[in-house]
Amino acid sequence: MPTSKSPSKSPSKSPATTTTTTTKRPKKTGEARTTNARATARAEAPSTETPEAATIASAADAAGEGEPQRLPTALVYDEAFLDHHVPEDFPETPDRLRMAIGMIEALLADGSLPQDQVLRLAPRAATIEELSTVHERAHVERLRMAVESLMQQGATPETPRKFASEVYISTGSYTAATRAAGAALTALDAIGEGRARNAYALVRPPGHHATSDTAMGFCLFNNVAVAARYAQQRWGWRKVLIVDYDVHHGNGTQDIFYEDGEVVYFSTHQSPLYPGTGASTETGAGEGLGATINVPLPAGSGWSVFDPIFRQVLWPVADRLKPDVVLLSAGFDAHWCDPLGGLMLCTADFSDLTLEVQEIADRYCDGRLVAVQEGGYNLDAVAQCASTVLFALTGSDKVVDNLGLPPPLNYRWNEEAIVQALYDLHDLTGYRRKPRRIQVRPGWE
Ligand SMILES: [Zn+2]
């Protein structure tokens, strides 16, 4: 895996953006090193698309020098996730995870990702009782019986059948879905038992659109919601913060906890976009009033908006809740290369957003954070973001990226107005730290 910093190593895909970003970032010790290393990674990005070829930015490893030994990050994955089959042209395909795990395994094999920092775990299946803490039992049964009937009819494993709006199933779907929900529970157990510091449940089908009684939007069970209830009931972590940076609004997660004051749901998402929910005025009801924080963003929004939103809205929300555990709905369809979304995050941004969420977990709950895979439909972006997020969870700011920066915009959003509106709406106080880095793009100068 190439980690050389020589810019002449390979041609750049986006030399202009790389240069701009490098020169404009703050020249502070740790940050500058990270910054330069990341920019270099972009400059070096080779054009080939194999996992081995993606460049890693070698930067200061937070897990490194002088710090006490930290527990590993649990990586929960199962080949059964690949047995949930969909029609040929469907975006939510097994290849998403096949490529992601392939890249992660290559990074582990060549030592880029230290093996002692990653604890590989196989998920158990969530039980019907556990699924029923957020789903109606009839919803669980409906899926189980639909899959059973496919088997009885002798359907081949690769043959999908329509099950709900934007949802297909195959003979492997029930096992895949119960293990996808169970993966986050396996992760929480590893953390609760002191075997892991935090975790990444690399799963499919995704979950955040599934409501208590409806499968929709590629989702069968709401994995992150099942995890939130399990964290409360099994581990006594009552106050749960769910951060969702998928490009779509997690309508299912919002619905399930809409009247729950102990589970705070914070979502950044493109608006308007599927599924159409997630207005900032949807703030919860009853005991949950104020515990839903929606940040709808216009297409084209990127780091310049996400950075202040996370620092000045998410942080005060977290400060107010003081979570016992943090769950991250980690969708990578807000990446600028995603075919379904119109937001403009690059891979390095996912590192920073994840590090920011980890910092919240570090501050309030001994680092207890479980990232649960949601969307992301550009296969390269998913694999590279998954690898990058795994690095972030291990405490490293390394970025695996050969996609580079989004195309330049000739305008920018009034971030201050967006933040102020949310600040007022949610009666927030205080905000966190200086920007992780300054983003300047061509056209803004
Ligand atoms: Zn999505």
C-alpha cells in the first residue's frame, strides 16, 4: 500500500483542489500534518480502482505515540449479508459490502490497518423479542413467512421478489436481516464486556427507513433502533444519541423514537429527497419533544455546512443529553460521487465527521460508539469510506481515497444562517471548538 508523500509518484485527479485545500488549511502541528497528508493522498491517487491501489494518507496516528494501550475496534461482518439478493439494476447490491470488506481485509493484510486494533466478530441474529422492542411482531413475522414461502416455492437464492416499496427479498433475506440487526447487538456486547472500545457493524440490508411496521427504502429492520433499545435494556445505557449522516432522512428511526426523550435522533440529510420527511420543524412530541433534531440541507451542500453544523448544533445537543452511548447511522451516500444523492462530502470529510462523533463519545461515555452501515451506492466511495471510517474508529485520521474532491462550486451557503436557525429552534447554548479544518474551494477566493 503506497504511503509515500512524494507528489510525483502518480498523477493527480484533482490537482487544483488539492493545492487550494493544502495551502488554506491552518498551520498547526497535528492538524497540519493530517491536512498535508490528506491532500497528498489526493494528489497521489492512482487511477486504478482495485482496493490495493487506493492510497492511504499516512498521518499522525492518534492511537500511536505515548498513549496508553486502547481497546480494539470491533468489526462485525457476516458473509450472510451478501445472500440478500436484489434485482440486477438495484442500487443496494451485495457488491457494496463485498468491495468494502475486500478493501478492509487488504488493509489488514498489508498492515496498514494494524490487526491488533481491529477485533473481527461474527454477528448473532437478533431474536424476535429483540426485534419486537421497536417493530410490531407482525412485521417481523411477515418477513419471516415471506422468505419461508420463497423457499417452499423452490426459489433459487439469487432470485429476488418484491416485498415492499423499494424493497426486495430473496431466500437469504431473513437471515441477513436478523443478523444485520444482531450485528449492532454483538458490537454493544463486545463494548459492554470490555472487549472493544467501539465498533463498526458493516451490514446490509440497511435499516434507518424501516418503521415499526413497514419495510421501505431498501430497509427491512431498523438496525440502529434495535441497537438503541438493546443498549438501554441490556446495558443500562439509557441516554442514547443517534447521529445519522446518511444523505436520506432516517424516517423510521425518527418515527420509532419520536416520543422518546431518552433517545435523541440527530440527522443531516438532503432535502428535498426520498423519503420526504425530516423538516427541521419535526422536533419530537410528548416526552420526546426536542429530542429529534433534523438538519435538512439543499443539494450541493458539503463540508462548509457540515463542519459548523456538527460543531455548533450537534455538540450542544450532545452536551445537553450527555449520552451513555452513541450510535452512528453511517451512510456514505452523502459522498459527492454517489448516484442517488446530491450532497458534496468527500471521503476525508467522512473521517472528520466520524472523528467528531467519536470525540462526543469519548467525552461522555468512555468512547462507546457503534457505527452501523446504512446507505452509499457508489461502490468505490462505499469501500473507501468504510475503510476510512474504520480507521477513524481506531483513532486514526488516515483516509483511503482515490476519488478526490467534489467539483468546485461558485457559490456558498449562508452557513451562519442555517446554524442560527437551528440554534434558535432547539434553544441551544454553547458550541464546540474551532473548525477541524478550513475548507476553501476554487471559486471562493
Ligand atoms: Zn441513504
